[in-house]
Amino acid sequence: MIIVGAGPTGLMLAAELRLAGVRPLVLERQPRPRDTPKAGGLGGQILDLLRHRGLLDRFEAACTGPMPAPRFPFGGVHLDFTRMPDPPMHALPLPQQLLERLLGERAGELGVDLRRGHEVIEVSQDDDAVTVDVRGPDGPYRTSSRYLVACDGARSGIRDKAGIPFPGTTYPEVNRLAQVTLPDTVTVLGNGDLDVPGFGTIRAGFTRTGQGLLGVGSSPGTRSVSLYTIEDETTEYDDDVPMTLTELQDSIHRVLGVHLPLAGSTRLSRFTFKARQAERYREGRIFLAGDAAHLFPATGVALNAGMLDAVNLAWKLAADLHGTAPAGLLDTYHTERHLAGARTMLHTRAQVALRRGHDAAAEALREIFTELLTDEQPLRRMGALVAGTDIRYPMPGTGHHPLAGTFAPDLTLHTDEGVVSVAELMRTARPVLLDLADRPELRQAAWEWRHLLDVHTAKTADRQADALLIRPDGHLAWAAGLDEPADTATPSLRAALSAWFGTPSNTGERHDK
């Protein structure tokens, strides 16, 4: 296995492959991790997955600030979950540089071969392998593998060399995002507004002018403030050239007509918005993941989508390399993750419509949208959409339980050994059959897959199914209805096991590849 790119998606994929007994080679063009600020945190479904791998506590401990209130920007308005005891979305304030360091440490602990300063110059494939020409610190060399995954970002050279179209739109706007400290001359008022000498009040939240948008997020009693500007602009910026405080101040001045004094910064980033999705996530033995597969015109979703791509793909590649994959398993990566990407594209394009309008009709749209979000049901639905938790992957066959294809709920389980959670059972990234109703005939039906599958019997409150078959990526491959007769539950379980994990004849012991 070759992975091109050591960003969050590539590092997550490498770690997942190691858990599945595959030894990937990661080739990264940059000689060292980048210092340029990019994403400022993690949010959505990937946090549930990190809990499944036992990593969430470690990531939370590394956070650079207090956990933010569950209130997230959405196209110039906000999804405000602060009044909910169980918000449908959470976030971690974890800058991408720190995230990549943590993922790199995890990959190192698992024995991943990561080569920095190794640039892929050419790639070719045939029916048996993918071959890459690499320029490394010690000169050029050639290597090959059964499969290659392009995690090399928005300008993916691998995607282009594989001939995969990347259609979409580039929006003529530049976004600048910063976490800054204010001097004593600027006062943070009790409602979060800023009092600026010689100008007056800059209100918290979003301010629109004919020149763009300014966003202010502050907490009374602190000197740290989040600032965000959007301007229509066609300038091409080099992602490796960092933004400066002066550039941010100039942008604020153009938008609002005020020179805002700033004392310092802990984050400065600049980005443009694109809405692009690869027509296909696979071309022969080459796969796309992360920004190489999709670019979304909104903040806060790219890392979630890319890292979930990696988790979906890893166990399927591993099954193929171990010789246990059923026919068509690798094709389900495109089917499932292209669907998820399209859902993310849907709400991020809706955000474009909400934030880019400047006339009275656009203001009316934002006002109506904000009014709808005061009701709990639409607010929860929007939270699930942004978090990516509303995805239900299509399952082979018909007549599936409503839970099939969804992410497994993190149930509290009472077993003979004690109390555990579903997340704790998923740390090894192996499939799990969870018997919640003491159904020995179902456990017996799974016996032939015992080398690939962990079987657990437990009780849980308010169970929605008698048994759950959980894939390594946390999604449910099958569920038995409450008191479902054995003559339907048993064959449907065996069909699901065969569809996702192969026939019993090819499920022998696994060895590292």
C-alpha cells in the first residue's frame, strides 16, 4: 500500500491500515510538517470515530483552549445548540498543525513507514500494481504496490495523472480567519461587542457592508477574540505564504472602514472557497480521499469528511490485501463516500447562498432561516447534516432494519465481565457482532467468520434491535429486529456477513501485509 500525502487524511488512513494488519508506505512531498495555519479544529462524526479508537481523550487533552460552546457558523447565521442538553454536534479547538502532530505520533507508534521530502513525480498502473517514480532526498527511485491512495490535497497531482475529472466552482471571495488578542484600548463589552476608540461599537456576530462581511466572536472578561472577514476578491494566494496581522487589519478596514488595534495573534489563516467533487473516487488501483476527492465552500467540514473517507477505505483495502474481501467491496468506497460528499456539498452550497447575498431578499432569507432554527427539530436536523451523522449508507439486498447503514450508537453495555460501551469494543478496528437479546442461534451463525469477527453478548437499556453487526468503520452492516424469528434473522445475518466480510471459505487467519 502506498499513501501519497501526510496530512490528516493520509495519516488517519495509515493508522487504520496498520490496525488492520497492513504496512503502508506514506510519501510526503514536504520535508517537514507545515507551520502554516489551516483548519482550527475538529468537529462532527469523526469525534465519535476517535472515541471508537480510544483516541478522543488524548486529542481533548491536547486542545489549545477551553471546549467551545456548541454554536457554529452556517452561511452568515449560526446553529446555536447551547440550550440543548445533548447537542447534535461538537467540536474540538485543535489547530491542524497540532492534529497532524498527534496523528503522526499515532502512526509512528503503530509502525507506519512515513517518508518526508519524497515527492511522487510519475504514476502508472496495470492490472496487478501501481508504480510510482519518486524524487527523494537521496535521489530518484521507483516503487510499486497493489494500491495507491491519493491524499495529496486540492491540487492533487495523482488525481490529474489518473485522469479523474474534478468539476465544480471557484467562488470569487477571500476569507480571513484569526484568533487575536486586543490591546487595553479596545473594550470588550458585556454582550461581546467591541468598543473601539474613535469609531464606536463593533457588534458581536456578523456585520455586513457593501464591501464584505466581518464576524466577531468574543467572551466578556477576556482579551482573546475571533475575527473573520469575507471579501469578494479574485487574488490568487500561495497557501504556503502565511497571513499577517497587517493583512487582517487592512481587510477589516476595507470591510468596515475602521482601523482595529490588535496586540497579537494565536492563529492567522486565509482561504478561498471551492465547490468541487471528483466524478469518481477510484480509477483502477488508485483511490482518492480527503481534499483530493472533494472541496467544500464552507469551514469546519473538510477534516471530518476526509478522515472519515480514510476510515471507510482502510478496512476494505485491508480485506482485499488479506484475500478475504467479497467481490465488489472496494467499489463500495466510492458508492458510500461519494454519497457522503454530496450531502456535505449540499449544505455547504446552501451556506454560499445564505452568506453571499447582500440585497433585501437575501436578508429576508437569512431572517427566515434563523427563525426556523429556533425550533428544536429543524435545528437537530441541521446539526446532524453538518456533523455528517445523518448518513445512511446503502446496504446490499432489501428489507433492512432501519438502523442498517447508520453509525452505531454508543450504547452502555452490561456484560458478564462488567460495563463497557460500544466504542470500547471498537478499539481494535475489527467487525463486531453484538448480541443484545441472548440469541445463541445468531452467534452460531457467525461461527465460521470467527477469525475476522469479535462476538459479544450484552444487555442494554432501550435496545432498538436484538443484535447488531458493526463494521470496522462504525457503521451497521446488519441489525435484527426485536424478537425477529430465527428463520429470517439467521439467513439475513449470514448474507450480511458474506456481503461485507467474504464467504467462510476465504476467512482464514490474517497476517500483516
